[in-house]
Amino acid sequence: MEDLPLNKIDIFSDKETYELIIDTNFQDVLELLENTKAVIIDKNVFDLYNKELKIEKDKIILIEALEDKKRPEYALEICEKLMHLNIKRKDTIVAIGGGITQDLVTFAMSILFRGIKWIWLPTTLLAQADSCIGGKSSLNFKEWKNIIGNFYPPSKIFIFTKFLSTLKDDDIRSGIGEILKVHLLSGKESTNLIIQQLNEYKTNKSILSTMIYNSLKFKNRILEIDPLDQGERLKMNYGHSFGHALESATNFGIPHGIAVNIGLDIANFIAYKIGNIKENDFNTLHELLFSNLKKEDFVNFNFETFIKALKKDKKNDSTNYNLVIPINYGEVELLSFRMDEQIENLIQEYIENFYKGKI
């Protein structure tokens, strides 16, 4: 692959390589919005940026980006609205928003006419630094989280960090949780790099765009090996089994990336207790991860509800928890643990030592 400028990355997928551009000329996007027949946009983003985006009223489809709306029936609603706009198979749709918008649009674009092209403008840090590439949709179904989905990447991605200026602190820290994840699983050098950069971020917020670029670059290396989540890409679930269980047990009282941030610490604690990483390495990573957390992130929950949710994780089999756990500093693997008291006791020990004291 030829060297690209630091604001461009060629993203690999099983279908075709597509281009991601960071902080290009905003006029390019205004022309894109003018020429498309439909713009699917998060309602909150629309309210904040409509005057600047200048989207024609009759081509707008608004999305309520709520966890309870991240379901197949709402993706079908998008399809219905696109049909009312007389969308044809050759058309290209533009979508703007965060992760929930992306999940719904990815699924809808893949099934309408058995697939139409779309261009993606992610507006949250979590989406910009992680979920915007990979082409994955994950929808909830009844009581199961992220159980329905597929792979259908956009034809192009534009990232504008200006959208981050209107995010709440929780949303920024949630995105940093995912940035931490991809750095910590990508090797010793990337782990040490994010330790240095997150420390610098305290006094230099502009370094965030570099952190986004590096996160996407590291994730793209995994996509080149495993675009369809069959092996290497499963490592991107690092912290997510525990994070999803926390979200479920707290009734989504913890934002996704922050739950993942805590989930990374739980995974690292288990790795330390079973001898995969040294105590000083756990302490280094623990200090890093907790530097992105606040006291109010630690929401009280019922342990049995947490375990029940953990057992539903889609990576598990009938008798084993299949969890992404560090096997070394900067290296993770999918490991199997019997669904018995061993792993549950380690999680309970973590909660007693590191979680409950924050509540």
C-alpha cells in the first residue's frame, strides 16, 4: 500500500477498499449533501448543525439515536422512508451521526435493493476513532444485545473533528475508552504511545486528532487480516464482554465506551491473577484506564444480573466463557474459561477491590 497523507487511510474490507479522509475541506461535504437524494442524520446533530450543513428539508430522514431504537424494525423504517423519497439502486445516500445511526444505516443500506452505496460522516469520538471502519452493524433483538447484524461498509468516510466540540465530557471519555482498547491490544509500542499521548491530552486537546488517526490505523491492520470477524478481529472485543454486561446490569446507566474502559480493567485484572501479565504491568494499565474515569461512572449493579448478561455474550459456547484477555503486555487472545466459580470469583474480587470503593 502506498504511503498516504496523515489525513487519509485506505480502509480494507472484503468487498472493496474505500477511502477515509480526516478534516478535509468542509465545502466538499456541502456539495455532497446538495447532490444526494437523501440524508439520514441523527436528530441531535441536525439540531446543532443544520444551519451549517444546509440540507434541503425534503431529503432529510431524522434518526433518534437511542439504544432502544437500535432494532431491526427501525432499520426497516429507514428503508420505507427512502422508498418514499424515490431512491433507486444506483443512488448514493449520505448518513451523519454516531454509532447507533451507523448500526441502523449499515443494516438498512445492505438490505434495500440488496445493497446501495452510502457515504458516512461519523460525529461522535467513539464512531470516529473506532466503529466508523469495519462495516459492521449490530442491532438488538428482544432481550439480546447486538445479536443481529452484518457487514456492509460505506463507499467513503469523512471525519470532521469539529463535530466533537459539541460533545459532552462523557461522550469524549467514552470515545477515549475505545481508543485505549485498540492501542492496548496492538503491541507494546502502541500501549506505551497511548500512555504518553493520553497524558499529553490533559494539556493539549489538539492531540486527539492524532489519537483518532492512530486508532484507525491500528484497527485497519486487523481488518486487512480478518475483515469478517472470524479470527484476528475478535480481539477488538477486548473489554467488551464485561462492558456489555455492565451496560445490561446497570440498565445502560454507563455509556458504552466507559463501560468498555472498565471492562478492559477487569480483563487485565483476570490476566494478572492467572499469571499472564505481571503485577507492575497491571498497575501501569490500571492507572492509565482509571485516568479516563470519574467517580460517577461506577454505577451500582446486581452481581447476578451482571453474570446472567455475561453468560449471554455471543462469543460464548454452551459451557464456556470465551473472553478476550491479555496474554502479555500489549497482546490479547480469545481464551476459554469454564462457566464456573473460578472466573466469577475473579470478577467478584475485582469489583470488591476496585469498583465498589468508587460507588
